[in-house]
Amino acid sequence: MVTLLPMEVEGHTVMGVEVKLPKTTLLAVYTSRGYIMCGALDVGLLNEKLADRHIIAGRAVGVRTLEQLMEAPLESVTLEAEKMGIHPGITGKEALLRML
């Protein structure tokens, strides 16, 4: 099952996506510029093999809900995210605000 959920971040609307799969749930929240995602995100792949796409993204681990994803500190981020001041340790919410 796939669920799309509009979410509010300090007066801005972002979109949450929840994909229920056998034995796991994929979580992502995105803006028009980038996204944050659960531990399934391969930041190394985005930085190395897909570098020409300039993807702005961050990864949080150990989250089970979209709300937790918003509040969790990011464990890793892409090089393009770093250029925007998004770095490991900031919350998903803070990262999304910088992506708006």
C-alpha cells in the first residue's frame, strides 16, 4: 500500500510518502527541490553513480513513521545537500526547510 500525505512544516506544505512492503516500510518526505528518507536511501549511490543529477537528499535511520522522520537527526546527506547547509545531525524538518 502506498500513502501520500500532505504535511505542514512551519506554514509550508511538503508531501510525505509511505510505502508498506513485506517486513519493511519505506518513508520519504519531499519538497520541489529535494527529500529526506528512511535508512533505505543509499546516499553513496546518489553521490557517486548519480552525481550528475545533483540530488538534494538526506537519510535518517531507525525511523518507523513520517513524524519520526521529520524529528530524527539526519545520519548522512548528499554532497548537493551539503552545499545548501544541510548536514548530518540536523533534523529532517530543518533539512526540509532549507529545501524550500
